[in-house]
Amino acid sequence: MNLNALNVTLVGIPFDESSSFLRGPAEAPPKIREALHSPSANLVTESGRDLGAESRFRDAGDLQLPTGAAAFGAIEQGVAELLETGDRLVVLGGDHAITYPLIRAFAGRHDNLTILHLDAHPDLYDELDGNKLSHACPFARIMEANLATRLVQMGIRTMTPHQREQAERFGVEVVTARDWSDAVVGSLEAPLYLSLDLDVLDPAFAPGLSHHEPGGVTVRDVLTVVQAIRAPLVGADIVEYNPVRDVNGVTAMVAAKCLKEVVARMLEC
Ligand code: MN
Ligand code: MN
């Protein structure tokens, strides 16, 4: 499959019913778009590409979702339909629970997915508060269903004994926040999927999050990793932005910045 010169489609998934602590991420997609198009900034990536004039980049709007468990099937189906075009897809969450149905759709199209997962949390719980579809569980569901060949997690700083067992069981490669380095990124092979939970960032850089976990990385650390990606990136999600907690929209700008650089990687490799 020729992955070159494909188009990139943006889609929002306004879902936060699987959040364990606070609601709010369902309101994120329009806020991140607003920041992306804010007159206080521009749409030019750090590589000099103007996304505002980029014919290969389009916005498909937000998925319309039913409430309850039916949302998971609707997310998978809606994303599978968008993937029919052959486009690469960048998804704005929503909470991290959406990554399970997202990867189900991607795995239907791509064998041997590698997932690069940036997060304060491993999200490998077998269940949380009796919910196996919690935003604390997506990578347990993905790995037990063999939907990815390789899972590399970076920025982790909340590993519990249970999740350490899960990581060992599934062969997850973990780069903790303490050992943060982009060294592993060059070894990642196509087809590659990036899952960016914004709480990988220190709360100082991203207050608009449900789970403030100190000791995180900087925005520049995340951009360095994104820009180090060389394998074709077939899909990405940017999740857990919670506008209810944001301060002056600063976290929306951070999400929009990350979005621009992820789209640049998709257009350029
Ligand atoms: Mn997460
Ligand atoms: Mn997290």
C-alpha cells in the first residue's frame, strides 16, 4: 500500500461518558478547532506548511453519537467509514475510552499496527469501578484483542502494581516520564498510530485536564517526539482536553499546536 501523498482528515468525537472523575472532554472538539483558527496565531506548522492553504487537509466535523454503550459501535462504524477513503485520520476526543473503538476500526484496515501512546497513565486497567470500557482501560481491551503488534507508552508516572502486571502480560514497552527520551521513536514501524493523552504534559502546561498529574513533560518534549516520527502515521488521536477546567483557553491552544504538528507529520511522511 502506497502511503505517500494521502489526504489527512480531521474528525471530532464528542464523547466523555467513560470518564471516571469529571465530565467535560465531550465539549473539546469545537474548542480545539476554535483555538486552531484563532486570530491570535496562524495555521503554519514548524516545518513551514500552511494548513490553511493545504488542499490535502480537510475537516469532516464531529461524529453524531448515541448515548450509552451504543456510542462505541457508532464510533467504530463512523471511523471505519472515514477510513474507506484511504485518508489518514486525526481524531479530536473526547475521553481516552474512544481509542478502543478507534483502534478496532484501524485494525480492520491495517495489519500489524504499532501504537505510540503518550500519557501520564498506562490505561491498562482490566476494569475501573466495574467498567471495562472506562477511559482507564482502552489499552487492555486493545492488547487482549490483538489489535496492535506493538504498544509503546511514554510519559507514564502512575503505574500501579495491577497495571504493571498487565503491561508485562501484554509486552508493553514503557518509557516513564522520569526516563523521557525520543530514542525509541526511530524504531517505530509502519503502520503507526499515535494516541496523545494531553495529561502526559505537566499540569503547568495544560491545566485543562480532568487528571492533574504533576511531574509531566513539556509541550516541547511532546513536539520533539512527534517531529521525530519517521514511519508513516496512519492515524492519531488527541484526547482528554477538558474545557471546563481550562484557564484562558491555554490548553486548547496546546491541543491545537499538537494537532498542527501531527498533521504535518502525516502530510510529510
Ligand atoms: Mn489516557
Ligand atoms: Mn491520562
